[in-house]
Amino acid sequence: MSDEAAPAMAGGQAAMVTGGVVALIAGFIALGFLLGLTPLYAGFLLLWYWGSVDMVEGKALLPLLVGACGGTATAWLLQYGAVQGGLAGVAPVLGLIVAAIYCQLRGWLPLLINRPYMLYLTVMAAPLLQAGESFAHVMTAIVAATLYFGGIVSAGRLVMARRAAVPA
């Protein structure tokens, strides 16, 4: 990954891309409304990561989904342990987090223990989010975002490939 900025788009192209992004986001908000999901931030975090870090690479979507769900599940375990057992309930989960850090550093279990795992663990472990959050709804928002954004991008790529294959 490079720290260099992407070259600027021409005005018309930037306007078209902006309009597409707005429509994509509006569609996800509508989907969330229809499904009764309030933690749409979990899905938008997935979109941001996939777009900014993975550059909307198709093969990056599965590790992103698995890592996001794994990190969210670990944050839930942290909350559950704290509520049910205090420090004694948190200690095993902290051990799990230390093991996950070690696994990431070693490159073990990369489908699960990856940067998205650590991002979602960090965000979802925030006490303010955990205070009133339904982790089932968070997981649903993550899966819905993966299917929605991944599906639209895949369909768009398919259309573009078909257009490119048709002789002018």
C-alpha cells in the first residue's frame, strides 16, 4: 500500500463517480431501513475499508467479511465476559486477543485474523458502542453490506466486461 495520493479525476468523471457513490449509499440506507437495521455504520465501515484499503479488490471481500465478523464476535465476547464475570470474565478474552495479535504477526489464520479483524475488534469494543448495541444487528449489517456492495460491484464489473467484449 502506498501513501501517494491517487491522481485527481477530471470534473465530469468526479461528478459521475460521486453520484454513483451517493446512489450506492442511499440504496444501503434504504436496505437497512427495510431490514430494521440501525447499526449501518458497521456496513459503511466495511465499505470504507474495502474501498480505501483493499481498493475494491474482489478477492479481498471474503477475508474482510470473515475478519470483520471475527473481530465483532471477539468484541461481543469481551462485553459478555465483563457483564457476566467482571475481570475474571474479561481475562480469557484478553488472552484470546493477545493470541490473535500473535497470530496476525506470524501470518497465521489470515482469513480470520487480519487487519479487518483488528479494526472491527477495536471499533466494536468501544464502551460507547457496546452500551446499547445489538451485536446480532451489527453482524447482520456487516453481512448485508458485504452482499449489497459486493453484489453491486460484481454486477458492475460484469456489465463493463461485457461492454468491453462487444466490438465497436
